[in-house]
Amino acid sequence: MKPSLSQLRAFSAVAEHLHFREAASAIGMSQPALSGAVAALEETLGVRLLERTTRKVLLSPAGERMAVRARAVLHALGDLLEEAEAARAPFTGVLRLGVIPTVAPYLLPAVLGLVQERYPELDLQVHEEQTASLLDGLGEGRLDLLLLAMPLGAAGVREIPLFDEDFVLVTPDGHPHAGRRDLPRALLPELDLLLLDEGHCLRDQALDICREAGHTQGTQVSTSAAGLSTLVQLVAGGMGVTLLPRTAVRVETGRNGSLRTAHFADPAPSRRVGLAMRAGSAREDEFTAFAAALRSTLRHLPVRVADEGTPSRAA
């Protein structure tokens, strides 16, 4: 005998909630049916999965290990069904999109507008996380598509460029470089540059720009922030200057009249933003078409949209 999917679903729900009534409610099964399914699974496997007391339910040591396996099986089945649904009808079903925090507030309005207008049958679910977490989610199957800065250099990931955008220096009003249109990169190491916290790719990009400008000893950062909104408020308070991608400038500086911007001389420091998917995904054609539609939607932004012929990359 082999475990049934209903048995695995019942056990996985109990393992998550550690409460039979809550588990039964979560999966739409009666409590007696759920208890019977878990008991049948224990009999089929020949191991005790749960420790039942009058007050609570606990996982046995074997149950803890089996719970991980059961979740993986159910997750894999869900992926299979989603892939089949996508193959039958592109741009329908669930699309779990991961977005980095330094892109989400500025591009999501365009993304959501595109989905509502052109793909009304698509169930878009957005997850805002840092790059490392997004790549983990893509590899584990928790996410389907990523919108983030690249290149990534991650194995098994195909990258589709969308656009390049310049960085702008944000300064307080009255700063010596406020309003400049020809700022040389070489000045960056001399400035009190405020950066995002560790883990944000934008922080790493800013440090790379400083190194390229000739600052070889490593930029010293005494103050950092969790988001771009906090960074610009620190700048407004006179604590230093910061770098913003151009898509973020209007949103982040428009709320404070004491902020000014300075633009770099060509070639300005920039970043590339694009989509990333699992290499060989069954939805590759769908995601490629989505990227093409998104490029057209983003042409009104202060970016250099990538040509459709711009090569994508699979690491």
C-alpha cells in the first residue's frame, strides 16, 4: 500500500497547525475524516507520526521528518498542476512574482496595470524580498518569475533584460554639487555616501561604483537604512548624500522640497533590471512574451528599454 494524497494533505495540515480542528478547517475536511486519514497514513508507513495528549498534538521525531517530505510532495504536485494549466492556457492561473524592494514601489504600478489590461485571467501574486531570498524562492519553486537587478550569475536561471537606468546623486538643498549635470564619478569617494543595509543589491552596486571611481580602500559607511525612503530623509536632514535609480527619483524626492539631484557625466553609473526564471521552465514562452509586453509598458519611464534582440542569459 502507498500513501494517498488525501492522507498526505491531512497529515501536512496537522503538522502545520498542531490542532485537529484547525487543520480540518484549513483543508475543508471533517475532523473525523482528517483523524482517520492520519491514522491510515501511520498504518501505511508503519511509523507513529503524532503524539496525542489531552491538551495538544505534537509531532514525533519520525513525524517531523515525514512532514518535510509530505510538504515537498504536495508542493511538487501543485507545481505539476500549475504547469499543466499554463500549458493549456497561457496567462491564466497563478503567477508568483518576486520583486526586490528597490524596484517594487516604482515599477509595480506599470506591472499591475499591464496585467489588469492585457491578462485579466492571470492571478498575479507579488512577493517583495531581497535578491538572495528571491533566488532561493525561485530555485525551490515557491516563486515563478523575478523582477530584479542583474546580472545575477545564478546557476539554472535565465535572465531577460528589460531596461537600463542611470543613477542620480541626491543631495540636500545648498550642497555644492546640487543641480549639476556633469558630475564626475571620481568625486563619489570624497562624499558622505549613505547606503542601504547589508543584503540589498543596490548597496553592493553603489559600492561597486565607488570602487570603479578609484576608491580602492573600501567605502566607510557609518549610517545605513532599510529602504530608499529613509535614505532620502537622512539626506534631507543633512547627514550625507545618496544614489537613487532614476525610476525612484520622482517618488522619493517629490515629497520633500529640501532635496536636490545631480546627474553624472556620460557614461553615468547605471543598473540593468530584468526578469529571471528557471532555465527550461515550461512557461518560458509565456514569460518571454510577458517581458516583451512589459518593455512596451515601461517606455514612458526615464530608462533605456532593452531591444527585444538583447540577449538573455542562462547561467
